[in-house]
Amino acid sequence: MTHEREFAFVKTAACRDARVDNCPEVAINIPGVVALRDSDQPDTIVTMTAAQWTDLTAAVKAGEYDLSA
């Protein structure tokens, strides 16, 4: 089930600066669904459950996806 038209995407505060482009956007306004998209490709939307989002953000915070390594 797709809710594309219902997603209310937001950017992080750092990406709200007009000089910054190509930012990730997140929508959490649909209960149980987290939607992600790239501001440069707004038609490509990835969705996941709230539990998957929690797992992803925990892994990011733990450095599992550290690209500088």
C-alpha cells in the first residue's frame, strides 16, 4: 500500500538552508510507516516500518555505516 501523496516530508535543520541541496527527507506522519527520499529524486520513495527505522538509526549512531573508515 502506497501513501505517496499523503507523506509530509521534512528536511533536517541543516538542509533548510537554501545554499544546501540534495538532502535526505523523512516523513513520519503515516502511523507505523517511515518514508525516505532524496530531495534531488523526490519520486523515489523508500518506506520502512517504525521498528526498521529504529534499527537503522541505531546502526547509524553506532557507526555501522561510517563511510570515513
